[in-house]
Amino acid sequence: MAKVVLYSKNDCIQCRMTKRNLDSLGIEYQEINLDENPQFLEYVTKDLGFMAAPVVETDTDAWSGFQPGKIKAIKR
């Protein structure tokens, strides 16, 4: 299975939904909270090109927002 990193923020409904979906599918992931680890913010915005949380990064893809179809595709 691909390595999965979830960049999240506090008080973010889509972040909570993404975490729940990952957990319910049994997908292991590393969570990096951008409010608590602001040093990752530049990587997410400049290198990955996203301005809104959550951001999910895998070995081959990255996206922003709650996207259950893409999360389910990680399992395949």
C-alpha cells in the first residue's frame, strides 16, 4: 500500500471526514497538523500547490479536500 500523509488543520470539518474515511478503510497514514507544525505549510502551498486543508499526499498523487473516491483508490 502507498505511503499516505495527511496534512490537516484544527477545526477543519473536511479534515475530520478525511481521517474518518481513512480509518474506516483501514488505511495507515501519517498526520501532520499544519496549525501545530507550521514549518510544513510552505511545502504544502509552494511545492504541492494547495491552499486549503486537508491535503492528502501519496507516493503517486496529491489532492486537497475530502475526496472519498480517491481515498478508496488507495486501497487498490
